[in-house]
Amino acid sequence: MPIDEAMENEQRLVSFANQRRNVEIPNAAPVLLHTDDLARHVAIAPNGKRYVVATYDDAVMGNPYKTTVFPQQGGYLTLVSLSVCSFASQTLEDAVQFHQKTVQIIQNGHLDELVRSSQG
């Protein structure tokens, strides 16, 4: 890898680390962030089902930011290969706001409506 490309990648990582947010959502436990995460929380629906809402940098796949809902099993196992729905955001602020809104939608028992909106 040429030195210029390596420096560019390192600058992008430093820039991304500075973008991470301390997003606090009432009644939603934060989860350890993964490398590309902006925010990650556990949202519990009124029926007791648990979901992990993750908002992350998705530039590698062509979207600036993505918010994805994953089911959680046994209170600890996040089923990342079975995402419930996913949404793209163009800006950091939009992504963080959508993350917060998604957690609240799940907490209010309206995940089905969110899933329907993602399909059409």
C-alpha cells in the first residue's frame, strides 16, 4: 500500500473516531460500540422482545451512515445475520436522530410499522 493511501486511511479513522457520539436514550441500555459505530443501544419492545439498534459508518457499501435493527436472543446474543430492517442517512446528524427515533419506535411497540416503511 502506498504511503499516501495509508495516510489517507489513517486520517479517515481519526476523523471517524471524532464523530462518535455519546447518545443517551431514556430506558435504552448502551452497548459496547463496534469499530464503525456511531451509536448502539438495546431497545425493549412492550412485548418483552429485545432488539439492538446500531448506527454506523457504511461508506464502504456506498451509504454515508446506516441504522439497522437486529433481534437479540437470550438478553445477550445479537443476531447480526438476521437484521429486521435497515435505513440509510446522508448526514451524521440525521443518522443520530434516526437512531434515537428508531429506539423510541421499538419501545412504543411500533416496530412493525417501521419494518413496513422500510419495504415500500
